[in-house]
Amino acid sequence: MESHLQSLIAFFSAHPQLALGAIFAASLLEALAVIGTVIPGSSIVFVGGVLIGLKALDPWSAVVAAVIGAILGDSSSYWLGQRYHDRIRAIWPMKTYPGLFDRGQAYFAKNGGKSVFLGRFLGPLRAIVPVVAGMSNMPAGQFYLMNILSAVAWAAAHILPGMLFGTSLQLAGAVSSRLVVLLVATVIVLWAMTKLVRFALTHGWPRLITLRDRTVEFARGKSGPFARVVLSLFDPARAESAALLTAAVLLIGSAWLFLGILEDVVSGDRLVQFDRTVYSVLQGLRTAWVDNVMVAITEMGGVAGTLPVVVVVSSWLSFKRYWRTLGYWLAAAGFAEILVSVLKYLLRRTRPNNIYTGIEQFSFPSGHTTLSIVVYGFMAFLLARAQPVGTKIAVILVAAVAILLIAFSRVYLGVHWFSDVLGSLALGVAWIALLSIAYTHHVQTEKLSVFPLLLMVSATLALVAAVYVRGHRSADLERYAYRPKVETILLADWNAGGWRSLSLARSELDGEYEEPFSVQWIGTAARISETLAVSGWHVPPTWTLKTASLWMLAKTPIAELPVLPKFDHGEAQTLTFVRVLNLRERFAVRLWVVGEVIDTDAGRKSRPLWHGMVTIERLDHPVRKIMLVTTASDFVTPLERLERDLRNQHLSVVKQKVRGISVLRIW
């Protein structure tokens, strides 16, 4: 992956005109009348920022291309509005979007000249406000001032985040290709979810409202249970009609999804085969760093994290004498826990990696996921009711992020199948939707305050996390640990050619090879450290708050910087040694334990077998004020230096080639 990243950087470094042309065209087209509503210009400019962060593109050239394109796009739209005025409504493709023109005119009438600046950041309006400004005969001087200022601000708002992401991508690539994959996958998923939600709100919701209105109109002239239910739930005259409609859609959709997943799980359909693919991929992406985070998240989503939250919220509701809300709250969590246990017992599905006993050894549905979505999801519903739109969105987003992180942690740690988690999410949403419909009908006066309750829940989770870190973190890391196979070999077999069977390159992902593994060493960690110290190699500075902050100081010599970890199949190096060459360069040896070597001539004495690499590292500055250590492509020079240093000591040192890679064997 790191090699592919470097290839991408090299390509755009050699052909910057392609990227600059794409940035210019995207910026221009996104600002054109109507056309800009379907052009993903913002995303393309963000990618341009990523290339800047990767040092594949000159920042000033990219900014100029984005700004000029944005200015010309708005200017063209302004000219069209001035040239055709109201006649532009009859020109294709403008005539197919009459509602968009009405929204643009209303926005311009409300905000005046500043709408040209603000409109560039407002989705569909960005491509219509300049046209309306021209139709309204906005003075050219005022328009172009707002146009230029907004273009600069728009370019900065998209390029700067891209630059930061590109820099983090390069840093992740220097550390672990798996981190790159997880980082990119996370961004893609978030982008896709954003687009999906926007599409649903733009196209799906208006159609749903139309269907509701027709159904209500039909029910008004009827009698009977169906008409009464429709009018009680969906009558637009009721203030809570939109919320009830949303809950009904979620109930029907999530119930249908859960039953479909349940059918696949019982019948062993295609989804079960996909489960194994997801499991294999995620286990292949595991790293020690992410394991630490995911174990903490998964424990916060279990009984240890959610039960204190349930107790605290229950106590607060009792104190406020919100007895009906308390009843719904306890019913939400209690029934969910009972339902999960019943389904586990009936289905008895085996976990991918079983670390539990009793009923918890069964996989479907995921108790962590179901409990977290019911507790945090229903809490979000209670808090968001009767709140302003901004507060509602903030509360829902916080709850959604927490729930999705807990759900992902279960699949990532290999204790649940993907279908377990997906089915649990559907089950939880269906239960919350049903509860919210009943609650909306029967509880009208008990309104919850957002910030006091959020503060108590946050404090509870912080306290639980502190207790967990002190008493359970180490044990849980061991319990959830990914355990790769450890090799055992006889010294004679290793010398006779067994060394050739070991990995010859660092691999993050299957089929992706990074630096060559040019060192194989038999010996204890203490002995290796003593041997290298004699020749001037030493252990680098450890990672602390102080040494980490040195990366932000441009003049820090490389000798004072800790070594970035690199990962082989998810495992960071165990031993690291450096030999400083100058202020900006050093040699680095990274070693991983791969097994045990048994020496029969020494009474079957066992010693660790290590393999690893020796590289040249150089200081680089991908972004001003931020340093990054890059690995040079020259792997011959550092290996020759290590060999020269070790041959002066009482060691067996042999250098041999296999498939074009020189391997230094030491014992």
C-alpha cells in the first residue's frame, strides 16, 4: 500500500496539469447555473487538497486553479441572469427546475448581496444564486467583490481539510498500510452516508409527504380502524405528524430488514458467505493501536458501560418525577435485553471467535449493538423532542456515531459476524421506532432538558472508562487479541534452508509487499541490544508527550525523534535500533519475533527467531511546521553497514540471496 501511495504521488508529481485541470473544471462547473447541482466539484477540490498533503501537487497552483474556476463559474451564471432575465426559466435545463429558481429568488430577496457569498456553500443554491443576482440587476462591482471573496473562502474550506487528510494519509502510510485502508474506508463510508441522507431528504422525503397527504385525504372520507389509525398518526394538522411519519417508515423498513437478515442467517444464504469475507478482511487489517481503541469502545457498549447509564438516567427521571418516561426508558432497555437473550438461545449461532460462556457464546443478535442502539438511540429521541432543528441534528449525530463505533468494534474484534451487527441495528431501530410512536401518543408534558442529562451521562461514561482502564484494560486486550501463528524450527533446519520459508518482505495486506525483510537474527532481545550497542546502534527515544511534540518543531534533529512503528500483518516491531548519520538521516533496524529456534547441540536450548529490515530514514516536511520521516528506497546501503558492524564481533554472520533479496542471517 505504501508503494502504491508513492506511485500515486510520483504520477501526479510528473503530471500536475491533470490534477490542476480537474480542479479548475470542477470549480467552474459546480458554480454554473443548474449544472452545478449534479457536479461533485467540492469532492474533487478536496481530493486536490489531499494531493497537496501528499506533496504531489503545488499548493499555490491548486488554490489559484480552484479560485479562478469558481470565479468564472459564478461570473458565467451572473452573465446568464443579466442576459436573459426571466426568459432563462424557459431555457433547458433551467426549465426543469422551477422550484430551484423560486428558492434562489427567496433566498436572494432575504439576504441581498451577501447571498452571493453565502450561497456558494449551500448545496443546490450555489448554482442558482448568481443567476438570480444577474436577473435582479445586482451591481456588477458588488457582485464581483462577493464572488471573489466567496471563491477564496470556498477554495480554502475544501483544500485545507484535504491537505490535512493527505498529510495524515502519508503519515499513516509511513506507519501502516492498514491504517491507510481504515482511514480511506472511513472517509468513503462517511461521504456515502452523507450523500445518501442528502438524496433521501431531497428526493425521498417530498415523495413520502405526498403519499402521506394522499393517504390522509383518502382516510378523511372513511370510517373504521384503518381511517382512525391513519388520521391519528399522519394527519398534517398534528404538530408531531412528521416525527410519527419518520418513526413509521423506520419501523417498517427496519423490521423488514431484520426479518430478511434473520431468514438468511437461519437458511445460511449469501449474507452468511459475505460474513466470512468481512471477517477475513477485518482480521487482516487489525493493528495493536486500533485494537486498543476498539476494545475500549466495545466495553463502553457492553453491560459495564450501558448499565450505569441506564441507572443514572433512571435516577434523574425519578428525581424529576417523570414517571411515564421512566417506564418507557426501563421498558426499552429491559425488553431489548430479554429479546436478545431469547433470540440467542433459540438460534444458537456460533461466534467467529468465541471467548464467552453460557448464553453469551451465541452470536445472533449482538447484545452490545442492540443494547447500545436502544439505550443511546432512545435517549437521543427523548432529548431531541421539541428541540430546535440544530439541536436535534447534533443529538442524533452524537448518538449515531457512538452506536456505529460500538457496532463496528464487535465486527473488528472478531466476536460477531457482520450480519449479527446489521440485524441488531435493524432490531434496535424497529424497537425504538415502535416505542417512539407509543410515547408520542401517550406522553405529552414530560420534556427533558438536553444539557443536564448529557452532562450526567458524559460524566458517568468518563468515570466508567477510568475504572475500566485501571482494572480491566490489560485483561480485555489479551482476551480480544489477534493471535497469529508462531513458527518453531530446529537450528539445523533453519541453516539448511528453512530460513528461505520466512517472509521476505513486510506485508500489511495479502499480496501487498513493502520493505524487504533483509535480516534474520537468532538471539534474545538483551543479547541483540548489547551486540548493536558495541557498534554504535542504540534504542531511539520512546514515545512520550514531549518527544511527540518535537515533530512540530521544524529544526528538531532526527536523533531526538522517536521511530515511527511499522506493521507486519498488524503487528508493530518489537525491537527498534537506530544509528544516526547526520541531523536529517539515520539507519533504523526494526525486528519482529516470528518463532523459536531450537538448538539441539546446546541441549535443545530455545532462542527467539527474529526477522526484520534495516532502512535509511530521512526528515521531510509535507506541510510547513509538520515533520515526517520517510523511508528511502535504498535498502542495500544500510544492510551493508549493519553487516560490516556485526562482522567485527563474535557472531555467525552469513549473507545470502533469495529471489533477488539479500538476507543477512545472524546467530
